[in-house]
Amino acid sequence: MRLTILGGGGFRVPLVYGALLGDRAQGRVRHVTLYDEDPGRLAAMARVLTDQAAGVPDAPAVTATGDLDEALRGTDFVFSAIRVGGLDGRAADERVALDLGVLGQETVGAGGIAYGLRTVPVAREIARRVARTAPDAWVINFTNPAGLVTEAMAEELGDRVIGICDSPVGLGRRIARLLGVRPEEAWIDYVGLNHLGWVRGLRVRGRDELPRLLADAAALESFEEGRLFGADWLRALGAIPNEYLHYYYFNRETVRAYQEAKQTRGAFLRDQQAAFYAEAGRPGLPPGAALAAWDRTRAEREATYMAENREAAGAGEREASDLESGGYERVALALMRAIARDERATLILNVRGRGLLAPLDADAVIEVPCLVDASGARPVAVDPLPYHAAGLVTSVKAVERAVLEAAASGSRADAVTAFALHPLVDSVAVARRLVEGYTAAHPGLSYLR
Ligand code: G6P
Ligand code: MN
């Protein structure tokens, strides 16, 4: 099996390669091609992977290229993990919105719309190139905003593109641990859009164990989502929301905390990563040093994840048990294995919903448990969402459709519509100012006229 990683110089690549190194099964990936536009980042990442592979027999071979068609030719799987506009772009997405008094965040609200408007044209072009150069390859999309970008790529690739995220699996695992249930044994009844979903139940041998957790305030407030949302609100919902819903349910508090922070998350990561890439790219680095620098940077990044949200919620520091990664790389590997070896697996993925989640249409990409095998990922039937959740999902899907439309038409008016329809943008006048601010800040949005 051959795997191509688009955004191959990206910071999370060693997570994926580490997972591949641990895979000894037949039909595993033997060749990884890293594609990136930035040769410096590519070289730094190649060093980290060399350090990871040291002493591992039969480690997958790694090649690096800046030529997209060369990267795609003959590949079986494409992981797309690009960041259009880089972390500078992310910082600007956050800043412009916060300065106008609305949430500035990577994937949620105005910031996510700006990021989507920059990314969709690039994702569509990649999808066309894959269709032409590697028509039989499966595309696993990590690129955010993951649901929207997956839907954009599906216009060309249909069900051969599958979006992934680590947050539903991380949430499911945290709930299972609290309930004393092995995650592999549990059916996690989760549905929504990417970064906008709810766990409504956790069934073990047919029995829903979630009510047991909802009844126990102490247990509820002992984990990340419990501390963010508070036991009372989780009980009112009768479900455990994805942590990203903190931006909706506590919008005022999160906006204020983000405005008061000394740096946005994007600006923090931009500085942190600049230091890492400089260090990992230094000439004459001894073996192991690039990996050590990466690992240090990763630990600091994870420990500070959503720090302002936790502060706004009075949630305190992250616990070690909450720090465990949701396993973004494990989801990717499990998905690839199920497809490549026809080993049936159940995974929460972003796929076209086939009309299973009312009132969304069949082409709308949703985040939902899927059965995966060699024929791809099939969403399972789910219970309907309650009105409040269906309403949010429908509003945000309408925004995503407006983004897809604006990216195709290149019309500023369409872009204004996308911002104005978002539940976290409280005025059409603000939507207009957001479009002005973002087009001024981002060269990647100069196509909007
Ligand atoms: C989670 C989400 C990703 C998101 C990331 C941001 O892993 O699932 O979609 O990109 O958090 O983390 P960061 O460290 O970049 O703020
Ligand atoms: Mn995600």
C-alpha cells in the first residue's frame, strides 16, 4: 500500500507515521510520499520521521516532493491535511472576528467561514487532480473545516472522500472510561456535523449506559466536557455535546475570554511552530534531536488546547486523562485498514448523509457512525436530533452551502450571505464588515469580487 500525505510538512505528520510504524499487519503501508509546497517544512518533517524510524525494522519508506501529480501517481490513499494561508492565516481569521466582537476561532463561526472560503477552491482543485491522476485512490480528509471541505471534495470524488476528526472518538473514549466500559464494546450514538455533534447514548450490549452518567453530578464534572458545560446543562440537554459546542452554549464568555487572551491560538501556534521548524531544520542536528523537539512542542500544544475555554468555564487545568489524544492518527489508520483489507469497522466519520439526518439532503456531509469495509464508509441510520440540535445543524449546513456557493461564484455578496446566516454572527452589518476585514487580511480571498 502507498500513502500520500498532502501537507506532508505539517506538524501532525509524525502522529500518522508513528501509527504506521506500529502496524505490522499484512497489506500495511510500505511507502509514504510527503507532498508540501514548502521545502523547508518538508525537510524538517523528513528528519523527524527518520528519527522515528530509527531501529524499527521494515519502517515504511518515505519520499518527499513538491510536485502534486508526482505525489498522487500510483497511490492507494491520499491524506489531505493542508492549511491554506498557514498559521498566519489562522491568526488573521481569529483576530478580524474578535475585533468585530464575534467569535474568532479556527473552525467555528466567522473564523471558520473565512478559513472555508480560502480552502474550498484549493480543495476542489486537489479533488480534480486526484480524479485525474489517481482515480482509484481513497481520499481521507483531515483539512479543516473538515465537514465543509469533505463536502466540497465530494462534488468531484463522491463517496471516495471521507472526512475524519479526532474529537468524537476522544469524547466517546472519555465517556466510556467514566462509565467503566471498554470503548471497543460500546456503541456511541453520536451525530451532527463536524465540530457540532452530540453523544445521545452509549450502548453496551443493547443497554444505554449514558443515563447512569447523567445522574451522577460528581462523575459528570470529573471530565473535560463535564467541566466545560457543567452538570446542570448536560442534564438539561440529556446528551454530551462535542467540546466545540462550548462556543455556542457559552458564546459570550468564550468571545470575551478570547478577546482578553494575550494571543490568539493561531498566533501562539504560529510562534511555537516557527521555533520548532527552525530547530528541526538546523544543520548538523544530532540523531533524535528533531524528534525530541517535535515531542516537546506537541506536549505543550496539547496541554494548552482550549485553555481559554477552560478558564472561562472555571474548569482548571486539563487532567492527564483528558490529554490523551482522541487518536486522530488511529482513526485514519483504522479507516485505511478497514478499506484496504476489507476488515469491517465502525467509525465516526464525515460522509454524505444519504438523507439519514433530517432535514438535510442526501449530499450533505454529516458526522455519524459508519460501517466501513472495502466498499467504503456507509452511514448508519440514526435517531432524529431534537429540534434545538436539528436547528443548529440545519443553520450551519446552510452556512456551509453558502460558502460552497461563494467559493464557486467568487461573489462578495454570496460571502456576506454565508457570514450573515451563521448563528454566531449577530448582524448582517457585522457580516459585511467581516467580509471587508477578511478580504483585506487574506491574499487567498482576492478572488471575491
Ligand atoms: C482538534 C480538532 C481539530 C483541530 C484541532 C485544533 O484536534 O479535532 O480539527 O484542528 O483540535 O488544535 P490546535 O492545537 O491546532 O488548536
Ligand atoms: Mn476536528
